[in-house]
Amino acid sequence: MRAWEYRVEELSAVQITNQLNFIGNDGWELIHIRFQEGEAPSYLCFFKRQKDQGLF
């Protein structure tokens, strides 16, 4: 059975591509993104990755 861990990050619109690539390099998969308006536009990003099961 797979076990998942989740992460939520608020990312700026300025360099979102670089930020997503950086997080993705750690094995996180973007599963949802929501635009948030305000003084500084940002994106609320939801990620998941498989938990280490200690099988190695």
C-alpha cells in the first residue's frame, strides 16, 4: 500500500517556474494550484510525494 506525504506552499508569481522546479527536484509532484489575488499575486500550491517506506 502506498503512503503519501503532502506539502502546501504559497509561491510568488515572479519566479513560479523556478520555484516549482526546485520543489520538484526533491520529488514533490504538483497536484493542485490556486491563484490568489491580493497586493502581491501568489499561487497556493499543493504537492504530494510517496513516503519513504524504509525498504532500501
